[in-house]
Amino acid sequence: MGLVLGIETSCDETAAAVVDHTGGVRANIIASQLDIHQRYGGVVPELASREHLRSIVPVVRAAMEEAGVGYPQLAAVAVTAGPGLMGALLVGVTYAKGIAYAAGIPLIGVNHLEGHIHAVLLEAHQEHQEIEFPALALIVSGGHTHLFFAEAPEHYRLLGRTRDDAVGEAYDKVAVSLGFGYPGGPVLDRIASTTTPVRGMFSVPSMKGNSLDFSFSGFKTAVRRWREAQSNMTAEIEKRRALLGQSSEPALDDWLALTPEATRTMISSFQQTVVDHLETNCRSALQETGARSLIVSGGVASNRGLRERLLRPAFPIPCYFPTPALSTDNAVMIASAAFPRLRRGEYSSMSLSPEAGMRLDSVRESPA
Ligand code: KG4
Ligand code: ZN
């Protein structure tokens, strides 16, 4: 069956990987744009496209060199076609088309969310674990909070999604408002684990209409209110901003030294309630669907609070998380997601165009 080159440029990582049909990873290259977006406290779409344009050629070349293959030896080139930032997606799709055309190999457009699910399926396969279907798939990142029901691999039904901010976005916004750096998830997660949360500071939003939807924008507002009610908060935040001015990635101990117990308790309570919200919807979806397992993927899948909660024996079904390397955006998951389609000979045409708002549950109906 051979090798697939995967290309991912949907957000702020330019990534290329070569994966073989047994799930072996021959190359995995990621050029992160974090340092560029860091100073803006979030991803700036125009800058992202420009950086993808700069990085795509060397990143793909590095992946091919690491794998030690030439383009004609590839079975296909797979590329993220959506969802994501339009300008960013265009860079990957256009480059992948060029390779497919020049080397005379098939092109396979992949849904980014399906890629995240495949990160977990691939690692389970490598570990000889069998993930039972039907399954739930919770995708949690800076751009997405989606809960799917998967009757079988590749057959997805959207059960719920965020109505406002994505969960990682909520972490990032709360972190910036408190004077921590971007992205805020990792630092808030580590601070949360240094203290015990208290109940009642935050509440799980109750969703009218589809109760399996999510909402995270209220957390940002609740943190702002809490912040405004504290005395000395401006000075505390200024001290953290000053620390950030000295180094873009301060050590945890340095953050902790500038974060009093009251702030830590608030952060820990924020995290507890965010995890409550995610867990509650997963449990409801489980009751509704009778799913046999839960797949969690995306950058927020590395959150300690979430992992602890869903991996507890009290959680009714087995839960699978990717390793940190495959939880954030990468191209291994894109190459891996293309294999079932490659096996069926289902290719994309050269007119493949990226779709910023591509849905996962409509992918199977669209003509290949
Ligand atoms: O999947 P990813 O790398 O990029 C997107 O597609 O968005 O996810 C990055 C997001 C950021 O919002 C970051 O703050 C969040 O994931 N994140 C976390 C943690 N690690 C990363 N959020 C909470 N806890 C973490 N440990
Ligand atoms: Zn992603």
C-alpha cells in the first residue's frame, strides 16, 4: 500500500509527515508559529498564512528527507482541506496539489477534526489496543470544542459543539486577562494542580435547546468579575506581565511566586468547572447513544484535570487520549486519516478547494 505524505496548515503549525500503511511514522516535522502569535495573545490569520508560505517548502522537504523517499514513491499526498483559517488552508492545499500533479500521485483532502480522531486511532493501533465502536469523540482545542458520535470509524454525527469560545480559547483569554502568557492552557493547568478548588465560584452553563452543546464565554466574564472584585489585582497582574516581558516562557516556579493562593484557588475552580462541563456532556451523550468508548483529542486533551477525570475508574466507559506529541496539530494524523480512503481508491479531484467551515458529518456525503 505504501507511504502517504500528510500536510497540515489549518491554523498556526506548518506540518508535514510521512506515514506507512502499518501506521509506522517515517517522518514528523512541525514548524510552530507560536513565537510570532505570542505577542498578540492569539493567532493572527494574515501572519499565519505568511508564515505557512515561508515554511511549507522546507517543512515538506525535511519530512521527505527524513523518510528517505522521493515523491513518485508515495502512494498519495493527503492535506487538511478544512476546517481552519482560509488563507492558511489554501497554502497547504495548493502545495499538495502541486505535488500530486507533478509526481502523478493521488490527492486526498482530509477533515482536520477527523485527523484529530485518527491521532488516537493510530496510537491505539500501535499499542495493539482495540477501541470499541460505537464511540464518542470529544475534540477540544484552541479552535474547536466538538462532541461526535461515531457509529464506526468515518461515520460521524455531530452531537454538540461550542456556541461561542472553544475551550482552549477560554483558557487563553482567561490567561491573558490575568497577565499570563499565550497559550494559556498549559500554565493555568499546572497552577490549577497546585491547590484545591472550591465549589460555587463558577457554574456549568445550562444549555437551552441542544443540551449537548457547550459554552465557555461565561467563564471569561466570571473571571473578569472576580478580578474586578479583588484589591491589589492590578499590581499582581502587572508583576506577571513584567515577568513575561523578561522571558516568553517563564518557569512554573516563577509564575507561582507571583500568583497568590486566592488566584490559584480561582484558577483551580475555573478548571474544575470547565472539566465538569465537558464531563457532564460526555456522560449525557453516553446515555443517549450507548457508546462503548470515548476518544478525546486536540490540544486541550493534555489537560491534567480532564485526563484525571475521564480516566477515573468511575467513568463508565474506557477513554483514550493521544500522547502530547499527537494531541496538538500535526501532519501524522492527517496522513493516517487518509489511509481508509486510499484503500478504497477514493481520491479528491484537482479542483479540491479548502473549506474554512468544513463539517465532519457531511464529509462522507460529499463527492470525492
Ligand atoms: O490543538 P492545538 O495545538 O491547536 C488548535 O488547533 O487550537 O490546541 C492549542 C490549544 C490552546 O488554546 C492551548 O491553550 C490549549 O490547547 N492547551 C491546553 C493545555 N495544553 C494546551 N488547555 C488546557 N490545558 C492544557 N494542559
Ligand atoms: Zn487542531
